[in-house]
Amino acid sequence: MELIDQTPESLAAYTCAQVAALVPDGKAETLLPLIMRNQAQALARVERCINAVRMWHPGRFNYLHSSQYCQYLYYLANTIWRNEGDARACTRLFLLNKALNGIDLFYEIEMPEVFFIGHSVGIVLAKATYGNYLVLYQNSTVGKNHGAAPVIGDGVVMYPNTAIIGRSHVGNGSVIAQGVSVINRDTPGDCLVYAGNAGDLVCKPVREPAAEEYFRL
């Protein structure tokens, strides 16, 4: 994958410099060897994601593209966590992503192989089951309720200001309309979910999978 205006070494140094500026405790330098050991694997995960997103140029990663860099920081932290279990280093990357992009995406969360962030500001994601080809927009929330976490199928789209909470099973191809909350409810899949009367949800069938608009399937 082409790294625009960067090499793997300079990208690692760039990320470490950002962490040092955000958390000036003098320990950011210990992050560099961790990144270098795990960066190839993290970038391979980023490349898989970039190549699948229709609006992104395949095989090119731009560190100044906020959504791409946001997903890179997640994949990097998650890869380091998987391989080395270094919570202090991963927390620094998590905090950097939160500060730069306004997203709360913890490194222990297992995001899908392919997902797309339209705008990251205000996104909060809990430990849940996430299907592949997920689309997230600003202020979308996935959260637990009394310890129960949602199960989200493949090809789900969460438009701005949406929420999936608690014991919810969101079927493949569900599109959650702007401002709608799915709380301890199920959706049948291949549907547009919007608000009905008295807090009810209305699920209207869709003609084509929404994921086709966003991804090279």
C-alpha cells in the first residue's frame, strides 16, 4: 500500500510525536519500537478497509485524511493489544484518537474487517458484536444496557445521532435512520428503521442493500 508523503518509519515517528504532545510524560519514546513491530500488520488491516470503500482510492493511505487516520489509530492500537497486550501503549493511542477525532473507540473492541466512518465526531462504541461492512456517522452510539450488548449484523448503516443499545439484534442490511434509537429491540434486516408513534420502531423493506453504496462488495 502506498503511504502518501510517508514511509512506515516516518509514519511511526509522526504518531509517536503526536502522543508525546498529548501525553507529555516523557514515555512516548517507548511506543516507537512497539509500533514498528506491529505496524505492517496494522497497515495491512487498514489497506483491506481502504480497498473496500468505494469513495477511497484503493491502495493509498493518506495520514491527513481524518477518517483513514482515525481507523489507522484504532487498528494500530488493537493490533498491539492483540499481539503484545501493552495496555499503557494502547491507551495512549486510544487517547490520541479521541483527542484528534472525537471518537470513543477502545482498543479492546473487536471492530470488523471492513468498516467506514463518515464523520467520527461524537461516535461512542461499546464492546459489542459488530458485523462486517459497518457504516458509522457522527454521534452514533453503540452501548450496553444492564450488561447486555447489541449484536449488529453485516452491512448495517448508522446515520447521524443514532443509537443501538442493550439486548438488540440488528439484522443484516438494516439502515438506522437519523435520530433513531434501537433499545432492546430487534430489526428484521434489509430494512430502513425509523421512528413510529409512541416510541415504536417502523421497519420498511429496502430494495437494494445499503452497503453497496459504500463498499466494493
